[in-house]
Amino acid sequence: MREISRKAEEASVTPATVSFDERSRSDEIGLLARSFERMKQSLAISMQMLKDRQGRP
């Protein structure tokens, strides 16, 4: 749990650098890791959209 928590915190700043390898587990830890992976992907998309938007005149 501590490792996933650390990764989630890192993903909130730099989502591209984090991988939730625990997502292949079939227990609650795996479920949590898959949820964080989806959140990380959504965050990366949102950050890219914001960056693209700021580049427009």
C-alpha cells in the first residue's frame, strides 16, 4: 500500500514517469492499481489538453 501511495503521489505531478505494475494482481491491491492507472492516464490527457490550450493565441 505504501508503494502504491508513493506512486499515486508521484503520478499527480509527473504521470508519464509512473507505472502501476501491481495492476496485474487479482486482489484489492491490483484493483486499486488499475484504478490509479486509469486516473493517471486521464490526468496525462488533461494536462496535455491544458498545455495545448495555452499555446493558442
